[in-house]
Amino acid sequence: MTDSKRQPAVKIRNRIITKSLLRVFCMLLPVFFLFQYISYFGKATQERIESERKNLEFSTRINRAASSTALASGYLLIYLLMNSDKAAQGWEKHRNAALEEIQKLEGFSKTIESSEKNHYVSKLISQTYNAVGTWSQLRPVGSTNEIRDVVTSMKSMRQYFISLFQLHTKFQKIEFEEQSRLAQAIEQAKSELAFINQVLNIALLTLFLLSIYLVGSFSRQIINRLKVVVENATRLPLREKLNEPISGADEISYLDSVLHQAHERLEQSAQFRKNLLEMVAHDMCSPLTAVNLSLSILQGAPASEVSSSTTETISAAGKSIEHLVAKANSLLSIERLCANSPELAVADANLSIKAEDRNINELSRLIRIEYRGSSGIGSAAAKRFRPGIFKKGLLLFLLPLAFSTLMIFSLSQLTQKEAHFLDIELKESEIAVTINRLMISMVAHMAVVGNYQWYGDSENKELQEPVTKLLPQTAQKLLEQVGNDQQTIADVNELLELDRKQNERLAKEIPVGVSYGVLPTPAFAAPGRAIVIYSIKKMEKIQQLTDRQVEKIAEIRRSEETIKREKETCLQAGITGSLLLALFLLLAFDNDITRRLKVLATNAELLPQRKPLKESVKGCDEIWYLDFVLHDVAEILESTWQQRKVMMEVVAGDLRNPLLEAKELLQKVSLAEAACFDDLRKRHFSFATANVDRVLSLVDALLTIENLEQGKIELVKSHFSARSAAQEAIASLTALAQARKVALANDCADVQVNADRDRVIQVLVNYLGNAISHSPEDSTVRIDTSQTPRGVRFDVIDSGPGLSREMRSKVFERFFQTPDSKTKGKGYGLGLAICRMIAETHDGTVGCDEAATGGCSFYAVFPNPFPNP
């Protein structure tokens, strides 16, 4: 039976690439999910802010439409009163602008969900369309009647501004609430961005700690274990003791198991050679020397006692025995020298062995190959070897760490920028609301103060003072908000100056006092025209502030959009990059490590099968070194196998043939001639014959084991009765049992066995012989059978002293004998090994259990042709 059948290849489940990539993904997947979370989180935050931004933009558009309408009405008044082309152009321009703003407002209102706000906007749109339509029909004054018509028509303008002021007064509350919600949304977004920034910082710290842990884990689970394998590989050719086997089911543990198997085979080979040569020394050399001595005594017999032919026969037998002793001594010389110095063994053996001893010379050459590790042949490879797996493994962590750190740092910077621009946006949106209030205060001024100056209503007079103060108060607040914006400060100061001049002019003017039924003269238009011009300038200045503020906010939002795009790009780069980096590392690791490991694992798998290994892997790291050792060990193992083959050839040819020749020569000495010997020579003749038979039986046992291991013995299977086979085995040992006063009992059932009957009987005879030898007098040795799932089990049960658990596990090994064995010195420790091999050749099993009698129960299981269901 070959080694490859007895030791199947280890199944690799947890591969190194799997472990390494799991560690890579442990670093990249958290980053991947973190970026996914930030992307989703950012979109949700953006949706909330965008909703409030629309409301602010809507409010700005409403005020813009109102201001454009107010400007149009102002230019219309100048045009009506003065018939000025410039005023007509201003009226035309701002009327179209007002209508355009109204159209935009009408479309924009469809995207706003606030029903209350849409209600106000609907009123504003309706009133503006009606007012502009009415105003478009007015013509400049040219007579008193025309002045009367203009003043009468201007009542609609008065009503529009009063309604617009009332509408904006109600709308202002909604605008403040919207600004408050926008501020809350921005503050919440800033808090969320701050939280994200903290998460990124924690993630970065966690990533560093995780990388340290994973590097330690990689070093502990791969590098440190790989160091043990490399150390074992270094020790193996030197025949030093290996470290304890590595646990696990990956390539490293598999390679380590292969090295241990190789070490075990080398030890078995050395032990086999040692045991064989010990047998040569004790069980062959001693009996053969005794035979040689006995034959020399027989050769000294007087011519009167033996014939010349007998003397020649004994002399020829003596020469055969001398040749055997010389051959055995040659083997012993090699083993003794190997035990002290392999190099000396090879050198001295070559000097001491004759050239014609081909097998002995071949054996010395093979021993040189086996022991070459201790002679420093592999030192060049050891010098070339440079550990590199750890450095390559570090790249698996450093690259993801560097990539993740870069992405997280970039994302953190962009998050901080986004928070900064949100701060600016909040400030500028507050300024925009204040400018909107300026616009509302200007509309209120035109509605209240203008109506008072034109019509002199007492109600408008009461409202004039608070409305006049509203614009400076709002402008002052705006100055506080703008900070160092010099252009805005200059515009606001100019607005305040215009307001101051207008108020001074208003204080000097007396209201026209137009009432129903009183017709003014053309002179009434002069003070009204001055007031309107100031209002137009103020409204235009406020529109400039509004336009610039809208552009500022738009610029801020464009910057925010740029940051968001960069952030999204960073997130996408992080998500995509982590996957691509993992793929790149997978391909790189597969190309540099995994493929070479596959070759190494394949070579390791081929090693116990005694098949040629694949070509060596490239490089100078641990994988290359292990592959180098595997090739070296393969050659050494092949040399040990060839040693065994050569030694068995020595046993089969150089030892067995001379033994058979000596036995045949001794058999030629007739009994009549042997009877003529004196008592001394008779005893020596008997000793010589017995010792030759003893050595020949030892040689036959060795050859039987070898043939069984190599599968050279063909089984002749048949169906036979277990009871009849047991009875035949008992019959062959009845005389021995009677001499030892031991009874033999056949308790076997009459069941059928499918096996080689002679080999089964050989196993039972061996079991019975051992049982008889170890059983006390007046005891019984029984043979019993039982059914098992694998077949019929034979048990040979004795009442001897029994064996310890440790002895029972070793008793079937070759050359093993118990320390207190009664057969020690008579047996060779091969019988039970032969029994084991016979059973295994039948796909059966053998073993030894403790018997109820206190002795041993040796069992052997053979197939049953009719197994139980």
C-alpha cells in the first residue's frame, strides 16, 4: 500500500487570499458604507434647505414684482403730469419688468406648497394685472378737464398701493416665519455637518486603530505562522526536530503538515534502516556468525567420521555464510558512521566497500543525498532568501489606509467649507429679508405719504410719521448686518440721504388737499412731482440692493453647489475607488502571492504521492524558499525510498539467495552422515540448521511486509465460513498450546467472509501464537466473531497480563516489541505489522482492546458479502 493512499491530501478551506482580502475589505467596506451614509445624509439635508430657499426666493420675487410695479407707477405719474419722454420710457420699461416679474411669480407659485402664501400671491397678481391695465389707458394732462380725469383715475393707483401695503403687512409675518425656518434648517444642516465631521474624525482614528489591529492579526495569523513553517523547512533537511504542527486549514497549515509528513517519513526511513540494520546486527549477524562457527567445527571433524563430499558441502555452506556476514558488516559500517557523521559515513563507506557491491555503493550514494542538508548544500539558497511576505502584506493595509485617509481628509475639508458657506448664506439671507423689508417700507411710504400729499386724508396723516420712520430703522438694521461691505454701506447711506431730503421736502410742502368735487390747477403737480422723483430714486436704490443681494446669494449657492459637486465627486471617488482598489489589490495579490502559492500547494500535494513536482516558483521570499525546500525534500524523500528499495534488494538478493544456498547445502548432508558426528558436532549441526532457518524466516517476513506495502501480493478472495477458518488456525497451533498448557476455544459463528482465506488464517495464527505465548497455564484463548457495519470481526481473547493504552496503540508498528515481551529475542516485531497490512489490503481494520479477562482482545475486521441492512 503506497503512502499516497494512506495519507490523503489535506483539504484547504481557509485560503490565505481569503484571509488577506477579508482584512482589506474590513478596511474598505466601512469607508464604503460611511461614504454611502454621508451621501444619503447630505441629500436629505439638502432637500430640507432647498425647500426653505425656495420660500425665500419666492418672497424676493414677490417684493421684486411689487417694487417694479411701484417704480412703474412712479414713472407713470411723472409722465402723466409732465408728459416727459424719459418718464414715458421709464414707465414702459418698469411696466414690462413688472409684468415679467408677475409672470415669473405666477409660474414659481406652482412649486410652493404654502396655500396661505399662494392666496396672497394670487391677490397680488390679480390686483397688479388690473392696476397696470387701468394705468396703461391714462394719457398726459393738457387741460383742466384732463387733470380732473387723471386725478380721478389716480384713485385706482391709490387703492392699489393701499391694498399692496395691507397685503405686504400680512405677508411680512409669513416671510419672517420662512426666514426663521430657513435659519433653523441651515443651523440644523451645520449641526449635521459638524456631526459628520466628528464622524469622519472618529472614522479616521478608528481606521488607524483597525489597521494596527489588522496588521497585528495578519502578522499573527499569517506571518508568524509562516515563520514557523520556514523554520521547519530549514530544520527539515538538517534532520532536526520540528516545531509543533500549526493549526488551521489554509495553505500555511497545509504546507506545515506536508513538512511534518516529510519529517515523519524521513524519521520512518531512518528508523526502518536502523531497525533493519539492528536486525542485521542481532538477528542476522549473530546467528550467521554462530552458523559460521558451527560449520567450522563441523569442518574439523575427522575424516573417519565424514565423507569428503560432506566436508566439501559444509565448506561451501561456510563460504556462503561468510559472504553473508561480510555483506551484513558492510551495511552495519554505513549505519554506524551515519549515526556519528553523515559526511564521514559517505566518504568512509565508499572507501571500505568493494566496487563489485553495486547495491551497497548505491545505498551509500542515496545516503549522501539524504544527509546533504547538514553538509550545507542549501546554504546558498538560505543566503538568497529574504523575507518579503510581511512587506507585501503591509501594502494590503497601507494602500487602503492611505486611500481612505486621503478621501476622509478631503471630505472633512469639503464639509467644513460647506458649513462655512452655509454660515455666509444664513447671514446673506437675513440681509435679503431686511432688504425686502426696505422694499415693503418704501411701498408703505408711497401708499401713505403719497396719498396724504395728494389727497390730504387725515388717516394718511396719522400713518405718515411711523411709516416715515420705518425705512431709516430698517436701513440702520441693514447697516449692522452688512459688516464691512463698503458698497452696500454706501448704497444704504445714499438711500438714507435721499430719504432725509424727501422728508425735508415733505415737511415744507402743504398737501394739495384734493377732495371729491374740488378740481386742482396744473400748479398742484410741482410738489407731488418732487416727492415722486425721490420715491423713484429710493425704489431704484433698493432694487439695486435687492439685485446685488440676489446675486450674492446666487454666488454663494453656486459655490455651495461647486462644493457639493466636489463632495459628491469625492464620495463617488471614495465608493468607486474603494471597490477598484480592492479589485486591484486582489489582482496584485493573486498575481504575486496566490498563483505562486497554488504552485507551492500543488507541489506540496504531489510530494507525498511521489510524483514529479512542478517547476520552481520565482522570487526570493518565503514562498520561493518553501518551494525550494519542497524540491529539496522531494529529492531526499526519493532517496530514502530508493534506499529502502535497495535495502530490500539486498535482503531479497544478496541475503536471501545465499541463505537458500546454505540451507540447500546443509540439507545435502544426509541424516546418516549427521548421525556419525559426535555429540558436540551433532549439536552444532542442529544449531547451524536452526539459525539458517531463523534468518531465512526473518528475510521472508521482511519481504512479505514490503510486498504488502507495494501491493505486489494479489489476494485470492472467496466466500468461506469464519468458523472453519478459525478451526484451521487452531489446528495449526494445537501442539504449541498443549505444550504451554493453554486451551483453545472456537466460539465463532458460522458466518460468511469475503476475503483471501489463507491470509485470514495467517492473521488468526499470528494472533493465536501471541496469545498462547502471553497466556498463563491452565487458561483459555478464545476466537470469537461479531457483525459490524464494515464486515465480520474476529476477536482473539487471552487471559494474559494485558497491554497499556500506549502499548496497544503501537503494537501493530513494524519492529515493535513490548519491553517485557516473552518472545523478545525470538520474534522480530513483524508479525502484527503483517496482520495490519493484510487487513488494510482487504479494506479492513485491526486493533487491540482490553479484554474482560484482564488480557488483550486482538481483533481484525474483514468484509462480509452479506452485510446487515
